[in-house]
Amino acid sequence: MSTQRTACAGRKATVLACVYVGLIAAATAARGTAGLHSDQTQAVLFFLSFPGSLLVTTFLVLPLGALTDSSGAETVNPYGPMLHLVSGATLNVLIACTAVNAFRHARIARRNK
């Protein structure tokens, strides 16, 4: 009976994760389509995808920018933050999934002692 409950909870978590990433992607695409640059919604979106977007920027975007020698003085792309936000939201989901799995394994190991 607990296997069925766990499978149902896993399915709900997957749907919730997909909705979270999808909403971040849709909001970012809507901002890009409207041609908005640096407004309050961008700050809210970066807050909602915070730890992941910071990690993506630090370990992916900045090193790639340094390797390709891009100065950032090019024209502003309204879809520019989409990489940071959607990748950050996806990374947040992976971090949460890893934390939950680590907690489960630690709880099982503690019970088996």
C-alpha cells in the first residue's frame, strides 16, 4: 500500500516540477515577446529560480562568455534571461529531488541500524 502511495506522490511531484519549469518558461517567453527589458517581473522571475539561476550564471554563462570573448555590448536580446531562468528552474528541481532522495536514504539507513 505504501508503494502505491509513493508512486502517486512521485507522479504529483513530477507534475508539480513540470508546471514550475513551464510557468517560468512561459513567463519569460511572454516577457520576451512583449519586448520588456529589466522590469519588476524579471526580478521576480530571478527570485523564483534563485539558487539555480545563480549557479547557471556562475558556472555556465560566465565561463562561456569568457571563452567566446563576448563583451556583452551587443544589442539587447529580449529573450536573453530565458537561459538563466529556465535552466535555473530545472536545476532547482534537480536539487530538490536530490535532497529528498538523500533524506529518504538517510532515513532508511537510520532505521536499519
